[in-house]
Amino acid sequence: MSSHPILLVGGSGVVGRHAARFLREAHPDLPLLIAGRDLAKAKTAAAEIGGADSVTLDLAADDLGLGARPVGAVAVLFMDDRMAGLHFAQSRGVPYMSISPLLQEIGPEVGGYIHRPGAAPVILGTEWLVGATTVPTLEFARAYGRLDSISIGALLDDEDTGGPAQTADLERVTKTAPAALARRGGRFVWRVGDDAVATIRAVDGTAMDATALSPNDVVGLAMATGAPNVEFNLATGVSSTRRRGGPMSTEIVIDLAGEDHAGRPLRTRHAVVHPDGQFPLTGLGVAMGLESAAGLAGGPAVPAGLYFPYRLLEPEAYLARLERIGGRVLTLETP
């Protein structure tokens, strides 16, 4: 386990503050380095966390402006078009994690890994809310002898907003992504036009207009389960809790269909919800992914390689911490 600080690039934002808080709660003595575009905000975030330093970075510099300052791992919490964080982490031989590029945008990161495969662990972190979808889905899938379809419906409440980086990311993925990947009949296809328009049912059963999206969950779940049909749809609007007159929440509805281990037809419907919205779940996935990669979770640091978060997040530990931070896993009635 490295005693060098974990560098959170964009750490003064909403996701960064949650990730830093979860890291601090689990590892009181772990040094953290909070990097933000606004040094005053970074200093404030570092002071709130305690045991953390603040810094602004030069993303055009090979050393990010840090000189010889040691770093134990790097997390990039916004869209880094320069791949500056990746190149820096590889040059230092430390784990790297990003949470912004969708499947159609991961070419630069994959290319960077292929160019230097032995340099460092590279975590492609853009699973929906960084493990909050994949880890529970793979646990639910254990009830199936054969899984025929996985349909994920994510709901973001329109009051569930973060800072400028998160707003820009959501705008990019929902408005400018040209197509969304899905798997149908065992083939990977791109959903465009009318095919990218969908309807999901929220936790309370309300039908909501949705748009196809392709976070890493689509490929990860297809490969991990062998399901020939996998799709992901995102809706924004009023969450089930707010419809009941309460505060907003975030929802992930997971519909599975296939056969149980006795060959009988089986359909299940679950949901992952959090009363404080999307950012605590994202921060938890970032924190636990970094812990695993850097050897902070009780095991050795992971070797150089290319990873999705669900490959690093131990299910029992993840679901226990999800519950501790206020998340819930629900079993819903199937249609």
C-alpha cells in the first residue's frame, strides 16, 4: 500500500467531495490531494475533509505542474480531452481512474493503455454511478441458470444537479453522443434515431420517456453474464420520491429475464435508490475503486491492466457500504 496521496483531479466538485469523504472515513490517515480549477474551492474542500492538501494543475504539462511531488493514484472526475491524467499516472506507475468517457469515447484511454500496457492499472470508470448498476445486477443474475435479457432504466431527478463539470458531462452524453450501444440477439448494435427513444418505468411504476445511453455497463454486463440482450436507457424528470411529495432521489431499475437453475422461466425486477441523488453513489464507486487499485482494501494493489469498476469492487463489501451511506436495494413487482 502506497503512503503517497491520492490525487483527485476535480476533487473540489460534488463527486470529488463525496469520494474524498468516503476515503477519509475508511482511511483516516490516508493523504489526499484535492486538485481543482479554482484554488480557493480546492482549499475549502481540503479543509472540510481534513488531512488533505489542495493544488491547481497544469494539464498541458507532463508533470501536471506537480514537479517531483509523489502521488499514489490518480482519479479524473471530468472529461479530460488531453488524457493528461492518464499519461501522468502511467509515467508514475500508479493506478488511474476516470469516470466520464462513454463507450464511444474510450478510444484514447484504450489506446493509451495498449501503448503502455505494463505501466499502470487503468480503470475505465464510466459504469452508471461507478458500480451502482453493475455490482447489484451481477448479484441478481446469480439466481439465473440462463439470462436472456438485461434492461437497465436509470432515472435522474431534474433537481439532482451538480457543478459545471457534471452539467457539461450530462449535456454531452445526452445531447451530443451520436448513438448508444446495445446487444440484441447476441449482436452488438448501435441505437440511433427512433430506436434510441424508449420508455422506462420508475420505482413507483410511472412510465417515463427515456433515451438510450451506452455507459460501460452495456459491454460489461453482456460479457460477464452472456446475456444476448442488454440495453440501458436514461430518463430525467421527477423521481418517485418527489412524486410522493418527498425530496428527490436517484433510481436505477434493473429488469432481468431468463430461466432459473431448474430451467423454469424467471423474471425479476429490482432497484437501487439513494435519497440524496446520484453523487453519493458515484463518489462511493470512485473511492472503492481507488481503494482496491491502490491496495487499500485489505488486499494487494492490482497489477497493471485494463479494468471496469465491477472487476475491482467486491460485492459484499460494496453492498454493505452502499447501505451505510443511505443507499437501498429494492425488490419490485415484475410486470
